[in-house]
Amino acid sequence: MEPRQAFGENSATLKKRRIVLHVDMDSFFASVEAREDPSLKGLPVVVGADPKGGRGRGVVSTCSYEAREFGIRSGMPISRAYKLCPQAAFLPVNMALYRRVSARVMRILRRYADKFEQVGLDEAFMDISDRVKGYEEARELASEIKREIGEKERLTCSVGVGPNKFVAKVASDFEKPDGLTVVDPDKVEEFLAPLPVRKIPGVGRKTEMALRKMKVRTIGELAQRDVQSLLARSGRWGRRLGLLARGVDESEVEGRRERRSLGGEHTFEEDTDDVEILHRAVDEISEKLHEVSTKAGYSFKTISLKIRFEDFETHTRSKTLDSPASDLKPIKKVSRNLLKEFLRSGKKVRLVGIRLSNLTRLGKSQKHMEEFF
Ligand code: TTP
Ligand code: MG
């Protein structure tokens, strides 16, 4: 055992230091498309729902790094992407293809880890503590993983290595694309300190703005402050955020439970019975849910709509499809139909919510199918 590891710890409290690796495929959907059609290599490629050569009404799922130079980003309307870069190739989402490729990539990765946790179609955490002696060997293992994926799948990925899942995830994002960042346990705070708080998974625009008001922009500045008092009513999340800022994350690889459902809701500023406003809210929630479920690689079979009326009376109605779906269309259509049934009451609506359930993880259920390709 290295002296540094034993220092200050007696054998009873000596806890094994973990080495965690995080892999994230680079511009996944777009890279798969460019691999299938080499004429797209090196060009701006935009993948999105209903692209219609840039004139469609869908949103960008992802785009190649060449397209990102024009300012195109995931979640942006296709029409806006077209304005930024009309010469880009606009391709529809070919989910069946990405799932097959994802399953093959995951099968490669799984062999390198004792504990393995897939997240969505293009990410995975791996606990490699027992496979390598230290961080130098971890770097070699990471290079080997990148080489194998490059050779077998002709795709690039970015890998982060660190003492926990959080640091590994931030590290894999650090030198994207085709990156490899190893953060030694002694260097964790130094590595995190200059990064913007937004780099912490779970910190969105709202938290970022709230923190900015308190003059906290970087993870280092956050680590210096008492997060609980910075963010009113932050509770457990505030506690966790404080720990993350200091690079502490005890969560285990494989520690995540499978999701049972995925939901979103909207409370109106003013109670409403305006059908157009209600439809707009339903469409927006549908789009957001579709984005999240696509990224996670889920199919769903049941769609539920929740309504809370002005008098707080709350109702839910569901519809189960004949077979699992993953498109935006059924979410919008079913939600709107369910909404119609509620509107007969004549009462004003305070809140509307949608939930997708009966989820299946496509990477998993397709594993056996994939053997036949
Ligand atoms: P990400 O890993 O977030 O993005 P990416 O792989 O395209 O690019 P990079 O990691 O190099 O930054 O998401 C993985 C896939 O999930 C992505 O290729 C497409 C899909 N996705 C959506 O469909 N909608 C989204 O809003 C996002 C962010 C991703
Ligand atoms: Mg990715």
C-alpha cells in the first residue's frame, strides 16, 4: 500500500479509494450518421425530429461539432439551426439505428468494469477500482477503451476518470470531443474550482441565476460558501450541492434505480379555460418529456394527463397504447385527447401535467435482438 493512502487512517477506518470512469459518446446521433454515410464526415450535421431539409418544425436532437461552431445546439428549433447554417445536412432521428449501436458500445464497455451503470444511450459509469492499481493504470485502461470503440465502432468518445461519479462525469466533459481527462484525488478541488457552476449536473439556468445574484459563478466560489443559506428552501439538494462543490460524492456505480415513470407539469400564472393556452402548455410539456425520454433511451406505453382545477380538485386520466412508442406524436396526440375530456367540466384549470409510464429501456430489451444483426 502506498504510504499516502495509509496516512492518518488506521486499518479500521481505511476505506478503499475508488477509481470511477465515465464514458460519454461524442455528438452521438450525429457521429453514428456520419459513420453510416462517410460523405458527411467533417461537415455540419444536424439530427432532429421532422427536419424537412431545415424547414421542418421539430427541434435539434444533436449536431456534429462542425455544426456547433455555427452556434447550433441540442433543443434548438430546426428552423433556427437552418438560419445559423443552411448548408448543414439535416437528418431525421433514426432511433432504431442508435439503439443498436448503443447496445454494441455498451457491450464493449461492460467488459472493462466490475460495476457498470448505463445512463441513457450514450453514457456509462464504470467502477474500475479493482481492475487497476492507480490513476496511471486507469489512464491506460481509458485509452484502451477509446481505442477499442474507435476500432470496432468507428466512433469517438470522451472519458473522465476520478475518485467518484461526479468528478468522473465533469472530467469526461472537460476535453470533449475525443477527450481523456484523469483527475487525481489530490487534484479534485483544483480541477473543479475554476469551472462554472453550470458544469455540475443538476444545476440548470435557474440555479445558475440564483447563485450569480449571490456572486457565485464558479464551483470554487460555491465551495467557499454555505449553500444552504445561499439557496432558500434548497433542502437535500442544497446539501448535496455543497458536497459536490467540494468534490464529494459517495454514490455508488450501479446505485441508480430504474425509473418507473417520467413526468412534467405546468402551473398557470392565472387559472385558465382558454383552449389555445392549454394546448400550448400540453405541447410544451410533451416536447420536454420527449426530449428527456429520447436522451435516456426509453420507450413508453402509458400516457397520463393530470388536471388540477381552480378549486384544487385534481383528476388523472391515462391511456395505454397497444405497443411501446418513443415518438413525440403519440404523447401530444393522446395528451390533447385526454385534455378534451376534462374541458367539458367548464371549470378553469390551475395546473396541467403529463406522465409517461410503463417504461422500457431500449438498450436493455434490445440486447438479445442485437445478436442477430
Ligand atoms: P449528449 O451526450 O448530451 O450529447 P451528444 O452525445 O450529442 O454530444 P456530446 O456528448 O459530444 O456533447 O446526448 C446523447 C444523445 O442524446 C444525443 O446524441 C442525442 C440525444 N439528445 C436528444 O435527443 N435531445 C437532447 O436535448 C440532448 C441533449 C440529447
Ligand atoms: Mg454524448
